[in-house]
Amino acid sequence: MITVPLTRERRTVYWTVAAYGAHGHSLYRTTALQSVSPTRYWHEYWASRRETARTELTEHTLVVANTLIGVEDLPGEGEPTLPPDLPAGAHEVKRFFKFTSALEDGSLTGHGPAVLRTGDAVRRFYDWTVAHAVHVDVSTLRILDCTLTHYTREIRLDDLPDDVTTSLMGQLESAGLYWIPVQGSAGTCLRVPLADGSEITISGITADGREVSSRHGAQDHGGWVAEWDDFNDSFVEIYHSASQGLTHAADTAALASAVLACAREHGGGPVLKDEPRQPHSSEPGQDS
């Protein structure tokens, strides 16, 4: 059971390594690798073996988006759950449902199965809850319509971020913040939306002072820059560490602290808010 307020979007990145022989047959494929060090290890291990003709390094991004709906928005009885259109650049998209429970502050926390695949499954679980879950206030239950989009891209070993930067992304996610990669002239920066509509932008600085991708290598690291923007002529630099001589790890830890402090001042990450609609109006045993 999820016990933290649910965000509108959650983004997770992992990597896989595959090795192929001379005739294109598969020699080995890893499971999902959540950190960079084992990713580098398996890539270098298989690239060095005599039987390996080609190695493939793939970056996977999973984006889960949540939308509050009512029972009238569910697929009808016996109907399948139709997935949304495949977004540009996506490998796969799935759609499913789950229940949440409304908290006093209007945010939502998970309840019940993580995945309900059809409208019929949603209605059955609600009726079971009404009949058997004596400690659940069914008046607080709401339905989430969830889409999971899977993006993949083949990358080079040099494109991998370092473990410290990967840890930063994990800290943002653990704090209920989601990040959006934004491609610019200087590379990819991270944009972090906040609950009040403002946002934080994170980018890196190389040792020679150039602004670069937020996912540059530790050997090139010269500092971080984080800026808060409310889109109303208020623009504040909340962190800038160029020329401070910090290690990459210490610098990233200080950056994370500054970003989290700013996020708390502006309501944290965007959280799904309760709506005055009930997920199900039929009595147990009645048709929906």
C-alpha cells in the first residue's frame, strides 16, 4: 500500500545491456539496472569477451501519469481498456486503474491493488471493499486512471550519467518531486515542477565554466546551478557552486538540499487533489 501522497507523474530511469554474437544471436541480456556502476560493469565485461560481436546499451524511461476519474469514465461492462495513442518516441504505452483514498488535506494515498486492468475489475474490487473491508471508509475512495509510457533509446557508454547524478534524480522522486528532461542548446537540463505552478531548473557547469547537461560526467563536473521561476517576473538562483572546490558528491548533496528546501516553500511537488465525486454509486450486489 502506498502511504505517501500521489503525484501527477512519476518518472523512473534504468538501463539494460545486451550482447550479441557474430551471427546476431543473443548471448546475454541483463535485467533492469537501476544504477550506473553495474551498467558500466556489464557493458565492459561483455564488450571484452571474444565471442561478443556487438553490445547494446539501452536507456529506459518509465513515465506513470495519474488522472482522477469517476465511475462513468470507466470502460463499460465487458469492455476492454483501450490504451491511449503511442506518444512520439515511445516504445510502449499501457493503461490501467487503481483506487486512492482521500486525505484530510485533499491529497490522495494509495489503496488496494496497484493495477486493475478493466472497468469490471474496478467495480468488483469496490463491491468487495464495501462488503468486507470494515476498516475502510468507502466514502473517501477515488479512482485513478493511470498511463504508463515506456521510452527507450540506444546510447553510448559515454552517455551514461554518473552515480551521483542518478542519486540526485532518485532523491527528487523520493521527495515526491518529478523531473522533466528538457533539451536545450547546452544539453539536457532537469525541470522540476512545483505544486504552486512554479518550477526549478537544474543544469551543470563544467570545470572550465561552461553550462552543460545536467547529466555530465563526474570528471567534467565544475558545479551545479539551480534556478526557481514563478513565470511572473520572479526568477531566483537558489544554488550555484562553480569554483567552490566541492567534490561532485558533496556538491550534489548540497544541491539536493537546496532544491528540496525551495520545493517545501512552494508546496512540494504537484499532488493530485481530491474532487467531490464518488467512485461508485451502486449498492453491493447491484449492477453498475
